[in-house]
Amino acid sequence: MIGRHKGKVRAWMAAAAALAMLAAPATAQKRGMVALPGDPVETGSGKVAGTQLDSGVHAWLGIPFAQPPVGANRWAAPKPIRWQGVWNADRKGPECIQVLRPHDINHYFGEEATSEDCLTLNLWAPADAGKGAKRPVIVFIYGGGFTIGSSGMANYDGEAVAKAGAIAVNFNYRVGAFGFLAHPELSKEQGGHSGNYGIMDQIAALRWIRENIAQFGGDPDRVLVMGQSAGAFSVASLIFAPEAKGLFSSAVMLSGCNYRTPWPTLESAEQTGLRLQERLGAASLAKMRDLPADRILAVQSENQVGARVEGIRIGGPILDGKVLPLQKDAALKAGALARVPVIAAYTSDDIDIAMSPLGRITGLADYRAQAEKLFGADAAQFLKLFPASTDEQARAAAREAARAQGFVLAARQCAVDQAKLGQATYIARFSRHHPFRPGVAIVDVDPATIGAYHTSDVPYWLGTLDAYNSLRPTRDWTAEDRALSASMLGALIAMAKTGSPDTPALRWPAWSVRAERQLDIGAAVAVTPLDVKRIEWMEAHPLDRIAPAGVRSHPID
């Protein structure tokens, strides 16, 4: 197999290049590179050459932004990378090692190679955005519960963003045990802290973008960082991370603006790391680093994309004392977080409903019984705020209550905290249903009942509607869907450019204490008031979240 690197590089770079060829979809394999005027681009890591897509967009795909996190670099902070010669960046790199996806699920867009050697980014630019063009930059961070996800997925592609006039970037970060393992031996090795390697990867990628994006026509001072689900939780973590300060100027969190939920402590995460070591039967950290990656993956808990592994649950940011030095409440009190405008959005049938005990109400009798069980003496107040007299009304009221205590509450809390920092928050509720093709069979969703599901807004924001028909027809997109997507993408670019998503095509006022409003994006688009009374009541009566009943109707990423 022929590697893509033409310069004098280390053997592992050539191997990574060969593996990336395997990761490319069949369509990319069939066309060679189309040379770009002005290439190679000189970056701080070395020279890169990209390719022109059929749309005319210029793309540099699979650029390494850090050394491969393998060998001694497994469970270590990402290290800067340099190469000699020209890196041919014409195809996406492998996803960070994780379980692979069945082919009959909603979010299958083609087989991807998976590897520990995965710290690469993809960059798309308009054809006329040469060096010094200072276009706004949109950086997308994938979700997946911090155990799966990939920048190579077609629904996260940046080509449409570039066609609309901005620079688009996405990147891989380590997930699961490889991205978030904390362990006493690691903490001793790393100055008293461990874990959060995936967040460090994100910071390293943003730093690379900051240092190099001007060479591709981007403005390093107008960088919007955007994430969905675990990607949104990542963005929130970056807002609280001192090392990420100054690396972005605005933020978007889809289904996961969270300024209040505490991070797990280093001590508790270290105990989880010790349990993983015990399950692996490894005598030491050195022995754990010697294990093949699939052995570690095999004992990691996973309940997404059809996987059912009851192992050790590792994934997500922790209060490590370095990357995240302060708990959220302390950081908010001290004002020790990034001061940037944000968009906080959620979907009307989001996963927060499935994670609430109210999301499983079967009828009126069940609804009333659960109200008594969950709220005790306050059950009458609850039933007055969320009234129902039929089975159908009971199910709808229960879902509305679950929603009021889920992502809409989190979005409002973010807005309240942002206001104290003097920063704007724009809240959106996405309620448009995908137009599933009649009779289409998708194993993990029921098109008849799925609604505006968790992640259903992503292709509208990024202009990737057609990705869902790339392998088999599943949606019958309408002209209205495409027009709405164009308006949402335009709002996103405006946010990156000016700090506000308000545009002539999508009028969007900021939330304020005097006018608690959101943009409702559904069959029609309208500015609607938040139901503050219900939200505040549910905030005062917190319920424990529960694991979703399977993943059939709520794909995680």
C-alpha cells in the first residue's frame, strides 16, 4: 500500500497515511487530488496540500494536529507535531478507536477505519478565501456520549458551510477510556492530575486552528466553537477551561448547554480507573499501555449504536485540577470562565425526555400515580401546572414536564449565568420533523414516532441534509427543508461573524431577564416566550435521571 506523504517522514506517519486511505469512502478513492492554487500551505506543523471538491470548495482533510497518542503517549497530553516535505491532505483520517456501527441504523454513513492514531482535523474553505481573507470560522465538535463519534461522519461535513462563505473545521478527539481515563499512577506521572485527554485534544486542535487558520483564509479572532450532545458538554467544558481562553469568540451548544452540573472529582475517576485495571488483569500502568487497544475497548461499557457491553463506564470531563481546575459553581462565582456570546438549543423530542421518569408515562392513571410518587405533598401543584384528563393528555403533559426539567431548563440556566457575565444567550427549540421516506426501515428509530429527535437539528445547521440519503434513500427533503437549513446556516455564520445569529432571514432576539424568549424552529419559525413558571417549578423539584429505555428511539449522536 502506498502512503500519501511525499516527504521524509517517520515510519508511523507513513503507516497513518496508509490507514487513512482505508478510512476514505469509496467516492473519495475513485478521484485523485485536484491541485489547489497556492498549495502547499505553510503551517506551523509543516506544508499541506489539499484538493478541490466537485462543488469548487477547497478542502484539506486529515491534517494531523498532534503526535499520535500511542505507545508512551497513550493517556498523555497531546504533543505538537512537525513533519518534513508536503502532507497530502486529501482524505479524512480514521476515527478514534471505538465500537463500529451497524449498517442499518439511522446514523450510518459508511464504514470508517478506527485507530488510536487519530488526532487529525478537516478544513474546508470557499474557493475565493485565500490567505488574509479573514472569513469567520465554524468549528464543530461531535457528540456520542464521550465514547463514540467521528469528524469523518458525513452529517458533520463542512462543505456546505464553506459554500456559504465561512471556513469550516472539525477534528477528532480521544473518546472512552483512551480519552478520559484517570488513574493514581497517571496522576503521579503527570504532576497530580490525570484524565481529560479528550478535552486536551480539543484544546490542542483549537490552538492549531488559532495559529494556522489565517493561512487558509480564516479569521483567528472570529472562531465559533460548536458541539452537539457530548460535543455541547465539551464546549461548556472549554468555556470553563483556562487553557482554552482566547481560542474562540462565540459558542453554540446543541442539546447540552450545561453550566451547573458538577464534574466528577479526580478521586472518584481514579477509583474507576483502578476498576478498569482490575478488569483488564494488568499489573501496572506500563502493562496497561502495552495492551492492544481492542482489549481495552472490550471491557469498556457501551450501550450505543447497537452495542451492549456492561463494562467499566469511562468517558467525560472530570475536575482534574489542571484542565478543569475549579468546580462550575466556584468558577461562576469567581467569573473564571470565557466571556463569549452563546447559542443554547435543544430539540422538542430530545433525549432528556427519555432520561426522565416522566418520559415513560403510559396513561392518565399512571400519570397521577407517578406524580404522587415523585412529588409527594406537591403532587397537586404539579398536576395543576401540567393538567391532564385523558390518557393522551397525560402522556403529552408528562413529556412537557420532562422537557421543562431537561435541556430547556439547562439553556435557561446558561442564559441566567451568561447575563451575570454581561454576555448574550440565544435560545432555540428545534421542533421540525425529518420527512422520512414512506416505508423506510431503520432499526434504531421509528419514523412514525421519533419526532424532532436528539441530533435531528444538526443537518439543518450544517447543511448536510443529503448525507442521510448518501447510502440509501431515507428522507424526502422538501424545498422548505432546504430553505430552512440555509437560513439556520446563515444564522450560524452571522453568529461567528458578529456574535449574534439575528439575520433578515431568521429574526432571533437574545434572551433577557425582561423578555425570556426563544426561537421556535418547526413547521414555521416564530419567537415564543419561555414557560418560566413551569420551568422554575420543575427546577425546584429535581428528579433523578435514569438510563434511556434502550436506544431505539433516541440515538445518542
